Amino acid sequence: MSRCFQSPLNINLTSFSFVFYYRMSVSPACAFLLLFCFGAVLSPAQSYLLQPCEPINETVSVEKEGCPKCLVFQTTICSGHCLTKEPVYKSPFSTIYQHVCTYRDVRYETVRLPDCPPGVDPHVTYPVALSCDCSLCTMDTSDCTIESLTPDFCMMQREFIAEY
């Protein structure tokens, strides 16, 4: 049976002296365990290198069916790193909740799309991030996909707003 750390007692009966020695024999399993613990301690410490979850300025686009142009402008969105945990063993009976960087407080603004034909409402309302939070993703207000289109993607001809 292998032990991670052994410290046997060696007794020399001829001179009645007790000699203690410490022998460290590290099995591969123990070495892996030590490296895993060392990595687990460093992982949260390294997260300071990543951008925290916070409002940032981003170029986004809005478009609407029936209007020939999309509008590209600057607004504030939530972006950044949130600590998450992914279980090694995934049970079909357990639910996994991942925290993502999402809106905490928002303000809604409305823009008018150019050149919309009569009968098509040219107004589009969008959220502006005032503060952000690491919480569960709400599909009603956020794009919770693994990989989505870039925020300034347009299917139609672009129209730029200098500052918004």
C-alpha cells in the first residue's frame, strides 16, 4: 500500500539512541494531487488578469424587417469575466447553473432607422447598460449562446451615427 507521506521511526537498540528520519516517497497519484491543489489555489488568483464584468462601450447595429438600412452606433453593453464552475461528473438529474456577465441596471433608448417606407415603424428600442453583474443568463434580455454574431453585424446597407 502506497502512502503519500511516510515518517517511520528507526530505533537503534545497540546504542540505545533513537534516530528519527523523515522519508518522503511521493507516488504519482500524490504528485498529481499536489499539482492539482497548487493549480486550484493559483486559478482564482490569476483571474485578476481578466477583464471584470463591467459596462463597456461597444459598436452595435440595429435593423428591422421592412427598412432598407441598418443603423450602426456606440452604446454601453456588459462584458467581462465571471467565475464559473463546471462539474467533472454531469448527472442527468442535476441542473448546472453558469453565471455570465449580464445587465443589472439598464436604461432603454430608442433610435429611428432611416428610409423606412410608410407603414413600417422606424423606431427600435435597445437596452443601455448602467451596471453589470455576474448572474444567471436571462434569455429575455441577453444573448446566451456560446457563439453569436458580432454586435455590429448587419444584413442590410449600413448607416452610421457619429455619436449617440
